[in-house]
Amino acid sequence: MPAPDIDVAIAGPPRSKRFQSLAKLVLAGLLGTLLSATTSAVPASAAAPGPKDATAVMFSWTWNGIARECTDTLGPAGYGYVQTSPPQEHVQGPEWWTHYQPVSYKVDSRLGTRAEFKSMVDTCHAAGVKVIADAVINHMSGKSSGGTGWAGSPFQHYDYPGIYQSQDFHSCKRDIRDYQNRWEVQECNLVNLSDLNTSSPYVQGRIAGYLNDLVALGVDGFRIDAVKHIAAADMQGILAKVNDRARLYLVQEVIRANEPIQPEEYTGNGDIHEFAFARKLKEAFGAGTINWLTTGDGIGPSWAGFLPNQNAAVFVDNHDTERNGETLTYKDGANYDLAQIFTLAWNYGSPSIHSGYAFSNSDAGPALAGNGEAIDPVCGQNGWTCKHSQTAIANMVGFRSQIHGTAVVDKWDNGSSAIGFGRGDKGYVTINRGAALARTFQTSLPAGQYCNIIVSRPTASGCSAGEIVTVSASGTFTATVAANSALALHVGAKAGTQSVPGVGSLTVYYSTSKGWSDYKLHYRVGSGSWTSAPGVGMAAACPGWVSHTVPAGSSGVTAAFNNGAGTWDNNGGNDYLLSGSVATVNGGLIGQDDPCAAGTAPAPADSTVVFYSTNKGWAAYNVHYRAGTGAWTTAPGMAMTAACPGWVSATVPLGGAPGITAAFNNGAGTWDNNGTANYTVGTGYQQVKDGSVSAGNPCP
């Protein structure tokens, strides 16, 4: 099998050549053991963390299209995540499933280039949206005759030059015949897809290398395809080699059936797709009798065969089920939309919204240009459904953020086709699958005038499409809910407030000069409640800065910052009072200018922002340094993060020193220490490429 790439001698702080030679000998003796060792995986968060737990699944969308939607729709609506289609090189062809037949781990597909993918991740982060990549790691292609991949890589069914050869695949090499046989399910081919030997340390390392490459590009998690076909121990072995595991959100495709392999084997890794939830929604909304969904404890973990709440990733449909008839789909019109509204309002699992394109042929892929590239999606063209941006669905994402952590209260149903329930004193929804319904509803909402967000949004004078609903001092309101329609109210969408997510928002930037490994924003809007400590994660915005956008922040935000591990900056006990549309905090000082606007922003005070070229192709980059004559960091040093195509960066606090002495490495024994001389790097923006140091920001 191919050998791992090793291109630079090991290095660290300046040492004698005799010591470095000894280090190489020791490394050579230990390398095999280190590469084959499997450490316990650090579990990723089960259930998407925080109030923004909704994911927009942008099926077959181009990277440029997703970037635009993050800015224009997903961020303002309050989506926490966007899920991309698989980004790696795949077989050629017009079908949708080409993306699920990888031929290499190059981030280059008909959906866009590596640079476009990185730009999309950065753009989504700037909009407050995290990125999940759909990862195909169980298998390679299903082309028996082989061929050439999208990016030009030649391949055969069990031979992928420079990556895998025949011995890297399970020996079965035929299709699964008996799903009651665990060995067959996990070691034979799924519909001729060449099944990787995921118990092999080499294969695990290759897969982890691909996932680490995506982590270096900034992704925040993965949807792992076909996990049932990967042994649980193999998954743990792979994930143990993935960088930054504690930060990543993981959701796994494990379809429950009357078989030996069950979803519970994988819950230690993260969330699991709960197919039973989607099947029951079709049964209810398809037939028109929906009251049983909320009877008693309602649909969720108390039902036989359902995952615990904290492990469930719920959906109305996905790219497979919309084609095989297992669930509702966009073709079901109002029934589908009502099921989405219910999913976003109910208290079970972390929801995802599938947004793809219309089709009549189940194999049909997205609209393609003459050269085979996917055409950038535009809502209303080429059949794109754009369910993620539909008024009712997008507004219900904001509803879900408002009611996070509240209990289901004030349940009501008509014994058949209509239901209603509240979420604490934050929101209320009623869904009518039958004929028009007029009645008075009891809620726990505070008195006031609200917009029915199914059709409307707050404006300065009322609601954008009318539909103003008055809640009395006793929490009641009277309304008529049209046939096959819904009504939803929440405290963040009162008439005349303009408090729809994204309007009047405040983007908070915080300098990374403290050198923390993570940055959290703990805040409250106006006199409202504080976020739960340590607060919300801040995402990389531009070199030297992280940011987070607070909805409705123009009413004023009180904030403190921390590293998620007990170290705080609360302005000396006074907290920070922030207002306007942009606020920066740097060294205790508050500013109003966007530090990431076009052009090169000044570097954070008393720091070095060091950029390192990624032309070595490492899966990860670290800077090992000392400030001035101070102590060296513990090897491998500080992790560097993607800054712009071709560069990673890290912000190093100087503590008054005139600069740093540094070496760079991949975290796995490969170093660039400037030919044992190390690098002398000054203050401000500095870049290191091909052995040379120069001043300036390569990512303005």
C-alpha cells in the first residue's frame, strides 16, 4: 500500500544536530507504533448545541450558491447549520448519486473547487452559520469497469492510485445478500460500491486524513453516510484520529430495521438520523389524522424504537426517502409544509430541512452546464424547491430559536385533524389538517399583538402580510385557521417590533490576541435573559478576529467573553455594553468599525498574526513558538486555522515581546523548522512561505 508522505525533518526549538539525529532515530523506531495506535475518540456533541439547532440540507447546491444563501437567508433566518453534499472528487455522470461514489479525497467536484468550498465555509461563518459536510467514507465507487473521476483521477473498482489498492478493501467483494448477517452488512458491497476495509489502520488513517482536511478548511461537523455498514469499533478508530473532535457536530446515517445492527451502537459518536420520526409524520399528515402525534408525551423517546432526545436527528424527508416514497416530499404540498412546521415546533431531536430540486426521474441530478458543472441554484429556476427559504419554514426556524429549552404546554386537539400546543411562555402553534377551524386558543404567552409567522413578519407598523393576532391578559386569542394551514406566534415576532431575525442585528467581533483555543460570547439583549454560560461559540471572521451575530441586537447587548474552560474577559467585572450594527472588543476597548471589511484591517494589538502557506498539503498545521525569550509552547504548538485559499493563520499574543521564534508542523511528526534555524517572525501581520518570512497579510 502507499506509504505516508514525509517531506520535512522533525524540528522544534533550536537544538544540536546530534540531538536532532537522535530524535530522528527515536522517531523512526516509534513511528509504526504511533501510527497504528488507536486512542479513545472524544465524543462529538450529541444534539446540535445551543438554540440554533436547525440544519438546512442544501442538497446538490453549489458552494457559491450555499455561500449566497448563508448571507441572504440562512443566517438572517437563524439556521445554526448548513449541510453540504459530499465535497470529494466523484465519478462522472449526470445522476444525483455520482456524489456518493468517490474516487479520491480531492475537494473538487461538479459543485465547485476547493477554493470555492473554503470561501463558502468562511462566508457562512461570517453569517453565523456553521457548516456540516456530508462525508462518504464507507466505500469508493461502484463502477466495475473503472474510469476517470471528475478532477481527472484514474481509478478501477478496487484500485485508486496513490490512495487504495485491492488489499485495502474487504475481502467479500460482492453485494450484500443477507441483512441478518452482520459480517455481510459491514464487509460486503452495498449495491456494488467497493467496500473499504475500515478496520485497517492504514484505511482509517486515510479516511481521517480526508476528514482532517475538511476540518482544516473550517467545517464544523459531518453527516456520515452509510454508517450501519461500518463496524462501530471501526468508526471509533477513525474518529479517534480526527482533529478537534470536541468541537465537531456529528450526525450518522444508521437506519433502524429488524436486523442485528442497531443505531444504539453508534450513539457515543453523536446524533443518529431517526427515520421512524419521518415515517410517522407521513402516516399522520398523509392520512389527515394528526392528534395522536401529541397525545400523552407525544412522538419522541417514549415511543418504542425511538432514539433518546439527545441522540435524535429528525427530518421530514432526505435525498433518499424523497425518492423511494418512504416519507412525505415536496410533492405533497401543504401536507409536507405542515409536517415541517410541526417538526420545528415540537420538542424532539435536532431538525434538518431538506432543500433540493423537483424531479420526475428518481436518478435525475441537478441542472448542469455543458461542461458538466452544476449550475448555481436560483430559487424559481431549474426546479429548485428552496424549502429552506419558504416563508413559513424559514420563520419557524426563528420560532425554534425563541422557544429553545421550553416545555410543551397548553396542548389541545379536536380528536382528529387539528392540534395546538405552546412552548412555555415563548411561543404557540396550531396546525389544522382538516377544514377551516375557528376557535379561541389558550396559551401561556404574555399579552400583546403578534404576527402569525406562517405568513408574516414584523414591520415597524405591524406585520408584513397582516395576520395580526391579539393575545389577551389571560393568554387567550381567537382566530380562524384555514384548511390545511397553521398559525404560529412567538415573543420575538410581535407586531410593530421589526424583531424578525436579521433585522436590527448586531455583529460582535472579538480580538483573538488572547490566544484562546475557543471563544465564547455570553450575552443578553436589552434587559432579557442571559444566554446559558459559557454562551455561544464565536466563529473565525478574518485573521485576528472571531465574530457572532446577535439577532435584534440594536436594542443593546450586555456581553462578556470566555474560552469555554473558565477563563473570562468581563471588562473587569463591568461587562461590555455594545450597541449599533457592529461592535468590536480589542484589549478592553470597544469600537464600531468592521475589522473584516474590504482591505487589510490592522492586526490586533500586542500580537503576531502569522500566516503559513498550505502548499505542503498537510492535513493539519500547527505553529510551535516562543514569544521573545519566553518559554516554548508544548509541541506541536498552537493549531492554525484556514485563513483564505492557500493559507492558514494563528494569532499569537506577545505580552510585550518584539516578535516570536517559530517552527511549523503537521501534528504528526513532520516539521518545517527552517533547516534547523527556526523562523524569526516580527509583530503584526507576517507570512511564511517556502522558507521565507515577509510582512503583510496575504488574505486581505
